[in-house]
Amino acid sequence: MPSELVAHVDCNKVTREQLALIPTPVGTDTFKPVPFIELVEGIDAVLHSRGISIQREDFAVRSDCNRLFGTFDLSLEGIEGTCGAMGLRSGNDRTMKLQMIFGARVFVCDNMAFSGGSIILNRKHTAKLDLLPELMGAVKRFEIGYEVFRKNMSELRTLALTEYEAKSMIYNVFHAQIMPIKYFRQVGDLYFGEHKEEYGRDTAYALHNCITEIAQDMFLNRRMLAMQAVGEMFGI
């Protein structure tokens, strides 16, 4: 499931090329706005230097052109598929810090929803802001987070579940009200059904995949919160 960027009425989706056309406000002795294109291309350059590629990117800018929101789905050299995601937001109108988050997937919205596994950058736009070292530190924290995530997912792939253990974990998800009870039977039917081998047989990884699959039917905001809680329950 790719990361999600939601833009409402006061925001518009834009391309990287369009970001380059957005003017940057003049700074002051204490405030240093960062050009949006410089920020995005800086992230791209630092990722590339670490063998990380952007597979999918999405940007939105507020109508006054002073707030940027973005998501990146990433792949790591030598590893098939995506290796995680980054979320970004920044304000050149003194209303937002420069912030980045990391997760298996992330959710960013112009209503200030900002959901992922962990914050990897949280920096004010002060005159002392040196963008490149900040981005290098953020990517390093991404790499550390990814290694933990990869290790945890590998453990889930080999963690065999008995029928009783699987039923108990499904019950716990719904008892904690992480997902609406109407999905209870669907999760069970998918995990124990005839197509379970498509998700990985009798493992915690398979059960996590089944829960994630059924959750696609949930409303976006609720789904992202639910998947974050499920991830915590499974230790990822």
C-alpha cells in the first residue's frame, strides 16, 4: 500500500517541476525560509548518495504557496520492492517547522495529520539552519529505523502461529477497537480461508498481511491510525 498525501480545498497537488517555480519569501535575521525545490532536491541527493531511490513522490502546496506537504516511497539498492517511506512538511510562513517522518508507509494531510513510525527531522527555520547536514542526519535516522523494521519483519515471517494464537491475535485487534467489529469475520475468513498461502502460511507475517488487506476498505484517516496500532501490536 503506497503512502498517502491528501490535499483539501486550500491545497493543490503539484509536480517537482512546478515546485521550482514557487517563489521563496525573503528571510530575516532570525528566520530562514527554505525554497521548496531546494528541500526536495536536497532530500533526493542525500538519499541517492546512500543508495536509496525515490520510487514514488507526491507533493501539495497551499494556495498561498507558503506550505509544502509531501510523501516519498523509497527503495534500497539491492533490495526488491519498497523499503519504507518518508513524509515531509514545511512552512515558509513561520507556521510550521521543517519536519520529516519515517514508516513502512506514511500519511500526510494539509489538515496537519502527520502519521508514520517515527520523526526523523524536526527543525525550526532559524538563521542557523544548515539544510544539508540536517537532511543527512534525517536520512541516517531513516536507515537506522529501516534496519529495525527489516529485522522485525523478518522475524514475523518465521514466527509460526498455532490456530489458537492466530485467533487470539485477531480477537485482540478488535477487542482493542483498532478496527471496526464488522471486519472481524472478514479477517478470520481471509487468514483461515483457501487463499491463505497468498499471504504466507501460518505465520504472524501472514496474519499481518491479511489484516492490512481487509483494512483497505476503511476510511483513509482511520485506516492509517489502525495500521499504525496494528504495527505496534505486531512489534513493527
